[in-house]
Amino acid sequence: MKKLIYLICMLISLSLSNTAYSGGHKTIALIQINQQAQFFTDMNKGAQAQAKKNGHKMVIYNANNDPTAQNNAIETFIQQGVDGLIVVAIDTNGIMSAVIQAANAGIPVVAIDAILPDGPHISQVGVNNYGAGVLIANSFLDYVDSNMSGKAKIGIVGALNSTIQNVRQKGFTDTLSKNPKVEVVGIVDGRNVSEKAMSAAENLFTANPSMNAVYTTGEPALVGAIAATEAQGLEKDIKIFGWDLTSHSINGIDQGYVISVVQQSPYNMGTYAVNVLKDTFNGKSVPRVIDVPITLVTKSKIGRASCRERV
């Protein structure tokens, strides 16, 4: 009987050890937005490579664009006892309750890309999205002055479910509002999915036949707008400005209808976030903000700008 009880206890112990994360190596969970955008997959690769180099285990959760799923995942990882969390938030306000729960459980949280409100997260890794929105807006205005006789009608393909892309949109539109010769004719929601962004862009083009430019706030929006432009044969009529290089946007730059693209460093973001946790595990102090430089890519030049978020 005692032997049977011992065996049962051993089985329970083994089961629990498979559920919780334990052992000599630290386990880091990365709460990702989706696995479709190259931006996020590159970020994952950077985080995974650095975690392996640091001797840590990396677990990646794909929320598939669902903010509630992100919150639930954080709560699950807290229960499983991970050592650190990296969060790429969809809803920056809505995720804070889960971030606070993690901090209360003694789990350090690093925010990456999307900027979280003031809270217990130990560091923020990313770019100044508002500042970069201003930067590409000024690039657009320079193009308007030199190639469009100083006047333009522009539409925007955004992702209204993404806090960070709304910030990029605001930086852009705030800058344009100072120029009375540039009109924003419409804003559509691509939902951070390239197929939906394509449909939204096509509707935008159809509703505004006189528009001659479009701004996109993220990779799916840019891919969708490029696809819509090509599908409607508008390569000579629409000039595109946006975020995050892919093979689609590079092809558009080569053809001359994609004019300027903000290129981030998602691989480095993943690397930096993992190293912040490494330093935290080792008892070192870490910076509250880690500024990741951006590159403004055009056909004629590559300009580098560094913008710091205020957290």
C-alpha cells in the first residue's frame, strides 16, 4: 500500500513538473500579436536566438490578433511559473491588469514594440512611433512639394484595433494638419490583416477617385495597399508611404509607386528584450526605455533616424 501511494505521488510530481517551468534554466514567455506578419516573425527569431545564446528557454504564444487571448495567456504563464515575460500588446490599456498580476507574482515584464501606460513593467523596448509618424509625414510633404506641385489628396489604411498604429497615424495626421494644401480624404481600417487591408484600400480608392497618395500604418496595411494598387492598376496614380519593408514593398519601391517606408529592427527588438530579462535575472539594473533606431527607406537614399519614446 505504501509503495502504491509512493508511486502515485511520483506520478503527480512528474505531472506538475511538466506543467510548471522549473530547473536551472530560466524560461521566458513571449506574448505575440500574430505569426502572419514578417515583422513579428523576425522579432520572434531575434528573441529565440538570444534566449538560446543566454541559456534560457523561450516559449512563444500567438494571440492571433485577440487581446483577450493575450491576457489569458499571461495569466496562464503566471500559474505555470515562468521566470520572465515579454509582451507585444494589442490593447495597451486592456493588458495592464495582467501585467500587474505578473509583477505582483514576482515575474518581470518587458514591453516590446507597443508602448504600455505607466506601470510595473521593467523596461520598454521599441521606437518612437509618434516621432516616426512625423518623420514619414515630412518625407511625404517633401515629395508633394517636389513631385505633386505642392498639393495632394491622401487616404490612410490603418489598424484601428492597434494602439501603436493609431499613434503612428496621429503623428502623421498631426503633421499634415499644418499644411492646408494636403487633404486627408478618408481613413479605413485594415484590422492588421493584409487581406482585410487590401479590401479596405480598394474601397478607399473607389470612394475617392481623385486621391493620389496613401499612408499605411503597419506591414499588413502596406502589403494590402500595394495589392489593391496593383489589382486596380493604379501604380501610376497612387504613391504609397508606410511602415515595414517586405518583398512587396521593395518591389513597389523598384517600380516607383512606393516612395518611402519606415523600416524598424524587429530582430534587434527581440534580442534587446531578452537581454533586459537576462540582466534582471542577474540582479543588474536595466534602462526604463531602450530606443531602437529606425531607417527611412526610399529609392534614392537611406536615412537613419533615432527617436526616443517618453515612458
